[in-house]
Amino acid sequence: MRLAFYPESYLELKEAEREKLMSTLMRGIDACIAADQYVIVDWHILNEQNPLAVEDEALAFFSTVAQAYADSPNVLYEICNEPNGETTWSDIRFYAEHVIPCIRELSPHAVVLVGTPNFDRELMSATRNPLDFDNVMYSLHFYVSTHKADLRSELVDALSEGLPIFVTECGLSGAAGDGELDMDSAVEWFELLRSHNVSFTVWSLSNKRETSALMRATSEATTRLSDEDLSPVGLWVKDLIKGKDPASIKLPKVDSNGMLLNDEPIWMEWLNGRDIRSAGAWRAYALGSIAFLVVLLGLSRLYRRLTSKRYHTYDEIAEPPRMTRIVGGKGAASLPALSRLRLVRFSRWSISFGA
């Protein structure tokens, strides 16, 4: 398991929020140790480009973590994720020579993972001038749809020079974590790692709506995952971790452009897990709605009966009565006119009221 800790976000927080975030990180570490797993604590620089930009903060961070887990062989320390921009191997080496002793003072035998230039893709610079520490490995990152034969060749060359390499991040997508899914390249990459016994972690165990996510966007699982929680890519990676030959694993479905085909109905893409549970209970909602409407209709009828009167009375006439003639039969009579009432017809009488 790799726990990515972003210094850019962390350093923007107030002290109380920083403590809360550190507590969350340590709960994750504890959970991995309890499950007898290795856990990489990743100081995930990215926009900082050069790890020297946050060296003091890194020293404080790794002192805290190493002191808490000094005796735990489960914990590996990745001291700088993806140095980039103008950062050179000399910059990284200088940084590592300060941070590694900070960790080793508290945890002498801990494995330390060191990033390489150009987003952890320049291994040969580290090969030419490696660090003078034991239990150090060097990071390689790749995404199968972007990085192909050239980077695989760099890996093989570095291994042949005896450089210890850990693929601390890779993904089944383009370099941005989304887009095309090149499964032919994926098979080549993981067969190569398998043949050279190179360890790896896959990005990312999340339900983000992107190609590389190992969970479905509709999953809300927070503890144990089932196959229903896993995306097509997640199911492929699960078999990979179980030790299956990459070439034998059932491939996720892609369209003619290499884009991942979602096997969920299109309307589910707009729903979260709570929406789907609600949709599954539509019968209960329908019965409840019908019962509500019946009660509302009954109350409406009762209100009308209690507040309405069957007949008009003389007391309700606003204007003084005018007389109108009733003609029919053998005689005639006069009645007060009821203002604004319609013409009423009887079988033998015709009564007309003045407006």
C-alpha cells in the first residue's frame, strides 16, 4: 500500500488541521501493519518540482513518522515523489543526503525510496552516481499508454548496472491517469517487472471517474472491497496481484480508440451509490407516495365539507334586492334577484336573474 501525502496541501492548513491530517495518515499506516502489509509513506511533491523547496518540512515530517514507527519493518519511506522541471539528480542527491540520516537516526534499517529526475523516469543518472547508503532503492514511474519501449529499455539497462528499483507508481492509462487504455503495453510492462522481480504499486485505489481508478465511481466502500466495487481495471489488477500471468488475465473492454468501455448502464454514471440504493427501493417509495396522496385527498374533501355551505341566504346578498319576473304556468310572481348567478332552467319554469 502507498499512502500519498501532499505537502502542498498539508502546508496550507492551520495547525489543528495539520494534526488531524497526520492522525489520518497514521491510522492508515496502523491499518496496513495490522493487515501485515508493507506501506509506503510517500512525501508526494509535484507542483513543488524540486524537493529542496520543502526540505525543512520534509525533515520534520519524516522525523515524526520515523519516531512513531521506528521498530516497524512494514514502513518504507518515499522521500520525494516525481521531481520534475529543472530538478537534477545532483539536487535530489543533496536532498537525500539530509533526509535519509534523519530517518536512519530513528529507524536504522528502514528502506528508503528515492525519486529520480523527470517525474521518476531518469534512472541512469542515479546509476552513474548512486547514494552511499544501504537499504536504498530508486523510484521508477510509468503509465502504460504513455510510456513504452524507451522507458522499458531504461529500466533494463539500470537493472543490468545493479541499481535497485521499485516502481512506486504505475497506472493503466495515460500519464494524467485518464484517457486511452493500451492493454498490449500493460501486458508487456508487467511481464517485464515479473521477469526481473521488480516490486510495484498501482495508481490508484479510488472511485474517481477516470481510467486508472481501481474502484467504480459508484462505489462507496470504505472497508472491505468486493468485486462489485472494483472497476474493470481494478479487476485486472486484482488478478495481477494474485500472481496470474499478465497475458492470461481477461482484458477490460475498450473501444476502437482504446477508451475504456464502462459496463454499467449510462444513466448510472450520473448517480452515486446513495442514488442507486434509492432507485432499488422504488416500490417502497411508490407505495408511500400513493398513501400520502390518498390522505391528502381525504383531508381536502373534509376541509371543503366543513367550510362550505349548501345554499345561499338573503343575508349574504351584498346589494339591495331587485325584483325579477317569473313567467310560466298560469300566473306571474316577483322574487329578489341574486346578483351574478347563472341562468337556472327547470323542466317547466324559466327563471332569469338580473346581473
